[in-house]
Amino acid sequence: MRSERGDSLVEVVIAVAIVAVGTAALLAGAIEAAHRFGPDPVQTILREAVQREMRVAVDVLKYQGSAIAPATVATTIPMPGATPAAAHVSIVTAQAGTGIAITIQASLDGSAAENASLTTTVPQPAPLPSSTISVEGNAPQ
């Protein structure tokens, strides 16, 4: 009679295969959960579009005498791994004390839930470059 010690190669391969299948199923569930509970790519793209337009609007309004007319523009927003989505971007400005309040909103067409908004205030606009500034007081003429 022969005494067996240890496992045969077939048993080890079967055990490794079972562990691999279980690990793959666990990782697939974790990846799907990360995509489901992670940041929404559409919201991220809309926020980036609003921030990009806000930088332009702030640059336009930082000098005296500049203005932006309220407008809504139909455009497309590039989507990661998909075709561009139709959207509307609107801008509204209003006097806010000594500054100008700017509100920019972006929304996908056909989806009221997919939107982003950003509001900021530009302080008192600066004089245009190379303009003459007159200051009253004891300054020499």
C-alpha cells in the first residue's frame, strides 16, 4: 500500500482555476461599482465647458467699458468615447454692487437633469491698458 502525501498537479490546477474565476468575478463587480458610483462623465464635461466659458467672460469684463450681452448659444459638447452631444450654453450678466455678476449655464438638449451652472463676480473693472488715470489730491500735475 502506498501512502499519498501532498496534492497532485491536477488538483492544484483546478484549485488555481477556481480562485482565478472568483477573483475575476470580484474585480468585474468592483470595476462596475466604480463606474456607477464614480463621477458622471457628462456632468464633468458640462462643468469643464462652463468653467472654460467663465474664464473667457471674466477676461472680457475685466476692463472698464466692456460688456457681454445675455445670450444662449446652441453648440455641441465633445463626449469621451462618443459622438458630440447637442447642448445650450447661456450667459447672463448683472450689476452686483461695484462689480459685475456673471452666470453661465450649460445643459444637454433633451435632458433637463444634465446641466451645470457657475456664478462669479468680477470686481470693479480696471482701466483699459495705456489709458490715462486722473487722481485728485496732492499729486504733482
